[in-house]
Amino acid sequence: MKRILLRSGKSPFDVFPVEEALHQDVIATNSGNLIFSDASHKILETPGTEVVANGMRTEVAAAERINEEYDAFVVPLANAFRPSFEGSLKRLTRLIGRLRIPVVVLGIGAQAGLNYNAARLKPMEATVREFVSAVLDRSASIGVRGEFTEQYLKDLGYRDVEVIGCPSLFMYGKELTVREKAQELTAGSRIAVNGSHSAVQKQGLDQVIDRAHARYPHLTFIGQNLSDARQLHWRDLSHANAEVTAIPTHPDHPMFREDKVRVYIDPVTWIDDLRGYDFSFGSRIHGNIAALLAGTPATVLCGDSRTLELCRYFGIPHRRIDRTTPDLDPAQLYEEADFTGLTGGHLERFERFTGFLDRNGLENTFSHGDGGASFDARMRSLAFPPGIRPWNDADISSLTSRFGWLQTRITELTLDNANLKRELERGGGKPVPGSASVYRRARRVVGRPIRKALQSGKQ
């Protein structure tokens, strides 16, 4: 049995209660990450291959164990070439540098503006070079999202670069069907809208959402950030994103009060719910890919190179967000949306993707397995929590699960403190050999008020 270690926040088969999912941040700050990691897991799982999620941990010290226990390390990435990710990229490079097994990168992207100017990436060029060189020392090529990232790496002197898009749109293999559009959207249409805090605050998406909310009573905003989820479930406003009150995930927004907001911690429920919508639009690329996987027409409002290059590669209907106006009606986007390129070119792109896997020594379920049938059957057997809704009520059932989880956490922290005290007494106030795990946990707790230790539970 071949074993693949997959960089992923969690296994698709892990079912977490909402409180625990938010506490552990299994979505790695953005639930869109799970769309492409779940797709990668499904694609790579064959009768002769076991796929194991690493929980997004980059433990350099674990390199030798990884070498002994796994046959390959597969790293699905999105916009990893960006200044804010440089520290994480460096840690990932240090880990890869110690690996002797193949390392395969799926769909990495460079983030710049809509003009494709890579000047902002110049300060991290050395970090990018070290990462790409480490990967190419252990693979035949590196898979990138689209044209901009391909040119960026070629300008740095790399030639073994392949445009493969993102694994997410290959979740169903060579099949990708988008429902035929109705004649037009009406006040009775169900519409999903998505958007980042930046798009709402700086790119005018707030005005588009407000006007759509007035026109379409069945509009639903779908957030993706961990802070969005915590605002919905806990009314936690401790994150800096809470300063953006114009986004519907904020408790002061009318869509929050009207229960017209959702955040999903599992792609399966996200995609299933979107099957019931007529249209999806907004600036979140994976929010709209989730809709397309559900067969629901969608249009992306592109705000940067990472979304633009992916839309161009896949033929996803899109519009530059800097060319939208506050009175943009989703009905106009719906009318303009043409899915011919997306569905008509899907087979060719799928074969290019599986060819990339073949050249890098990876089997896929569609060519070497059951086409994902066993994966899908196992997913259907699990009971995932529904999308997180705004906490607008105070009934007993809504309080029980939250307070029950908080009580459990308080008990755990109390035990940790007791264990720490015993270890300190044994060691005369100094660390005792073998107590490292206690100290690691204690550092996160001791010296903080309970309200900070339970920040994810603050209302």
C-alpha cells in the first residue's frame, strides 16, 4: 500500500462539531482551502493508495518520520506566493529540504494585482526560489494555477512548470455539468453571494450586496473566513475583521439579523446546499467553484491575479471587480454568463491534470481506481453538521451545545493546570524530562484569563 501525506486542514472523513472545528481551525482560516484539499484527497485515493491529511502542520522535526512512513508528500496550494505567506513558505521549504521522498505541488499561485505586475513579489524572490528549487529537486515539475504564475516562475528561470489550474474543479473527474440557465432571475430566485472583507471594504462589493439584498428577498451571503464563522456561531468580534461592519457576517448587518448568512466547515454540505440555488456570484473563487461543482451557474468578480488567472484558464464566467458599478444587478451577470468554455474544455484540462500526476508518479482514482465511488459512498454514510447560521436566538437548544462545549474546555484547562503544577513540584520549579507536552499546552493557557484561553467561545 502506497501512503501519501497530503497537506490538508483535515481529512474529508473527519466529522467535527462546530465548536471544535472552530477551536482547532480545521479550515486553516478559510473554508475554501477544504474545497481543493478534499478534491485532492478523493483524486489520489486509489485501491493501492492511502491518503493521510497532515492537519496543515509544518513540523520540520518530523521530516525523518515522514521519510519512513510515507511514499510522497503532496502539497495543494493556492496563492502561496504572496508576502503575507512568506513565513509559512519558508517553513514548508525547510521541511521539504529534509525529505527524501517525492514532493508534488498542485496548483500553486502568485498573487498580484489585476494588471499582473509581479513587482510586489520582488522582496520575497529568494524565498520563492528556494521553495521551487526544493520542490523540483523532488518532482518532475511544479503545477501552477494559471498563466500569470507560469510566466512569473519562467521569468525566474524555471522551465519545469505546468499550468494545471486547481484540483477542486476535478473533484468529479472528467464530468462537469452546469445546469442550463433559466430565462432570467426574478425576485423569487435563490441567489448566493460571497466576498472577502477586502472586497467589501475597499472594492465596493458592499454596495452591490446591499442593492441585491433589496431586490432579491432570497439572497444568501456565504462567508469563508474563520472570523466569519466565529461571528456567526459565537458573535465573537475579537478579530480585526469585525471592524468591517458592512459585511453580512457582522451581527450589525441586516442580513445577519434576517438569517441570510452561512459559513460551512465541510465542502460536502456546502456543495449540497448550493444545488438548491439558481445563481452564485462574488469575489470568492472557491465559493463560486463550490456552486459550479453543485451544477449551479456562477460568476466570479475578480479582484486580483490569483482569481483572474484561474477563471481564464478554466473558462469560468468572470468580471473584473474594478469595472463593476454599485448598481450592478446579479441578473446582468446571470444573463451574460457563458459556460461553453468551462464545460467544453473540461475534458482536455482534466487530461492535462492527470498527465501531470502521471509524470510525477501519482495514480488517480479516475484512471486507476473506481472513479471515486467508494469515496462518495463513505462521505454519504457520515453525518456532517449543517452550515453555521447566525446566532440570533437564545433558546435552550442553541445554548446547550455552546455552553456544554465551554464547560468541557474549562475542565480540560483545569486538568492541564493541575498537571503543570504537579510537574513543577516534581522538578523543583524546572521542567521535568518527559513533560514537554504538558508545558506546550500550558504555555497556551497559564497566565491568561479564561476568556482569552476560550477566545473562540467569547460572545
